[in-house]
Amino acid sequence: MKKIVLLSCFVAFGFTSCKCKQKTEPTEEVTVALASRFTSKPLQGTRWSLVRIDSQNKNYTPNSENNVIIMSFSEKSMSSTDGCNSIGASYKQNGNEISFDQFISTRRYCDKEFMDKFGYDWAMSEVASFEIINNQLQFKDANGKVLATYKEYNLR
């Protein structure tokens, strides 16, 4: 009788302990979601519209008076506008690190009143990295402070 009770205990213990020893692997959906959130993507061929100048605590909302501010990336250069003049720069990307240099700009006259109302200005030369989360591009300085936020722009 003792042998039957002991055998029953071992079998019952074996069935209950097997479940807790099973190794669980993340599902493919979780793995893909985490990878897409935290991996860097090349900026080449992408277009972004300005949402916010975080360094100035200023939102940018296009309306009938001011246009969408677009930033476009080609293989080695970026082009955009400041609301008045066209701007461009070369850029170097290594993972999530990015730097801009060789800035160029048109030189149209835009008075302070116009720029306060329609323009924007932020220190692109201070950008050290970027992050893309939920179709938003954030440029950050060397301390990780967000300088500007853009959202993915599609011509649909």
C-alpha cells in the first residue's frame, strides 16, 4: 500500500512540476514589435513633417496660412525649409547616431514678424542621435534631450 501511495505522489508531483519548468519563448508578434520599436532604420528615402520644436516647447500645426514643414532624406543629404528659406545639409548616420554638416540655405529676406508667425528655427547642429517610435522621428542632443519631433509624411 505504501508503494502505491508513494508512486501516486511521484506521478502527481511530476505532472504539476512539469508545467512550471516549461520554458516559454516570446511570440513572433512580440519579437517583431520590440525589434521595430528599438532598432534603427536608415533615414534614406524617408520624409517627415514637423510636429514640435521640443527645445522651444513649441508645437507646429500647419494651417491655411503656413505650410507643412517637410524634411526629406536622400542617400547622403537632408532637405527642408525653415518656413521662409530652403535648407539642406549632408548627414552621417551610424545606427541611431546622426550628425549634420555642410549646411546650405537660400537667403530670402524674412522679417522677424513673419518668422515668429510662420517660421521655425532649431539647432540642427546639436543633433547627436534620433529615435523612431510609432512613426515619429525625434532628434536628440548628446544628453538625450529631445530637440524636435517629426511624424512620418506620406503623399496620399
